[in-house]
Amino acid sequence: MELRHLRHFVAVAEELHFGRAAARLHIAQPPLSQSIRRLEDSVGVTLFDRSRRSVTLTAAGKIFLREAQRTLMQAALACKLAQREAAKLAEVRLAFIGPFLYRVLPDLVRLYRSEAPPIHLRLFERSSSDQVASLESGDFDVGFVQSSVARPSGLDAFTVEKAPTVAVVPASLPLADQDSVTLEDLADQPFIMPSARYLGQISDTLAVFAQKGLALNVTQEALQTNTTISLVGAGIGCSLVPATAALAHTRNVRFLPIADASLPPMEIVMLWKTDQISQEGRDFVMFVKKYIAHNPRLLEA
């Protein structure tokens, strides 16, 4: 059994179509079919049920798919770690979500660069779910994500920031002249929210509206907080953001507390994978923990 056989199997298992899998792998279909047969002979079980109309995984095939994906990911990770060690890269690859820029990240990076040895920090802005996948595959050493994002048990987590959830409304709305808003006020307005793929990350917040018998009138999708606030400033709708977003001083918007409900705070956690993080990454994790211990106000929502 070779890694290429596993790659061929995974492609067919994910596409459930030999023609599409062959096109994805940039090979002809007959060699792909032969590769799958050799793999089944090697494993000693049938991995696919084949008919003229469909291709499906057997029960054994489903188990083999999970382990094959894990094996391929581990092989890719081994290459990355070996290449980094050979190149002797003294760097920490750090991913973050936009809201981490408002209060914590600039001061954290500035202090790290002034106190730490000459290690290069490479910064990447990514969504929370993208970071989880990239931490698993070894593309990043450390990530800063929303605490509510789904993550596997192999990732370690440490809370680095909490901020109250507030409403952001266009300054042109009558609502903007109020000292606070209610859930009903917000439900009456066009609303800007993440796409359905990311709604699970704010399910607790949406549940508060549902408990009041209210539904948001979502008319615009946006994932990044800065994008959302800019759209609010353009008068497209209202949204919910961490209170720290007000530190960006965006024009034409007002940030207002919510008077009739206690929405869950927006919480950011640091993630890393202990069994594959570099020594530089470990040192950075310890630096962040000490920084938060000396700045406990960052955990006050």
C-alpha cells in the first residue's frame, strides 16, 4: 500500500464517482480503477459497492476513509515539520480573527517584539473555522478564534479576551439617538449576519431572540466584523458586535448596549496543538498566558 493509493481512494470516496475523482486527480479513469482494486486486494476487504448507476462506500470503506484521511494529513504534517526544521525557521505563525485587533493583538505583538528573542511573527487573518483546520494540519502554530467555534479535542485552549455583545446601528437611524436598544428594536430592522455556515458560532445569541419570540430580518451576509461595521455605516442594516469594536472609531455608526437582555459575551480563545507546535510557538503561548495574567481586565465582560 502506498500513499498514492490512499489519495486515490479518498478522492473516489469523497466524489463517489470514478470519473470526477479521476479528473480531480488529473489521471485517466482506468488507472484509477486499477489502483482502487489493488488497494482492496491489499487491505483484503471491499471498500466500495459499485453499480452502473452509483458508487457507495461499504461499512468497512467508511471506517477506512476516516483513517486514510488522518494518515494523509499526518504525512503532510510530517513533511511540513521536517522542512521547517531543515530550514531552521525562527518564526511563529499566528492566525487571528478581526476582533482580536481592536484591543489585544497590537499591544501583545509590540510587547513580544520588544522582549522576546529575534523571532519573526507571521500574522494571518482567518475565520475561526479555517484556523481550526489549519492548526490541525500544521499550517499555524497558534490561533485566536471565537470560543464557540467547533474544535477537536486535540487542540489546547486558553481564554484571552471577553467583551460584551452590543448592537451597532447606522448613525442615520432614530435608534442611534437612544442610550440603548431592545431586542424588539433590533428585530424590526434589516440585519447583517454571517452566512448560514457560521451561524452555529452565534447560536447562543440567536437563542435569546427566539426565547422572546423574535426573529431577525437578515437582509445581508458578512463574515468579518470590520466588513459588517462598514456595511452598517453605509446604512444597510444593524448587527451585533463585541463592544471593543468601538475602539476602531468607524464613521456613521453608533454602538449601543442592549437594555432588555444579557447576551452572551464575545469571547476569544488561543488555540494550539501541543504535540506538533514548535518550541518558538510554545514560548509564545507562555508569553501570552503571562500577558493575560498581568492584564486581567481583558477577561472582564
